[in-house]
Amino acid sequence: MAEIPTGLDWIRAAPEGEDGPGPWIEIAFGPDDLVHLRETSDPENVVTTNRKKWDAFVLGVQAGEFDHFAGLDTPDRPDQ
């Protein structure tokens, strides 16, 4: 397992106005173009990827490529 740098600036992805313990996903951009992800309920378990893969993932989310995981692509949803 790779060493996670200390002193990372973790950014919490929580709904606006939510201050509770979550669990929420947190992200930190580290040195060497690495991106670190963790869940607030298990902060010692960190997943690391690189910036190029992270950017591709973000573009996929924005394009709706993962909507099926959340049931957002179901045609009978009233909000669609």
C-alpha cells in the first residue's frame, strides 16, 4: 500500500448545509498528480488514483455515464 502524504487538504462532498458525520466521501489532491479518496466513516482506507483518471471519471459523471448506478436513467421516474 502506498504511503498517503500527511497534511492533505481533504474536501468533503456533502450536500449543502450538512454538517453531520455522514458518511461522506472526501477527496484530496496530492503531490505527483495523485488524487486520494476516502469515506469519513473509514478515513484510514484511502483509494488513490491519478489526475488523468480522476478527470475522466468526472467527465463521465457529468455526461451521465453512471446514472444507471443511482437509477437516474429509469424512464418511468417522474422527474425525467
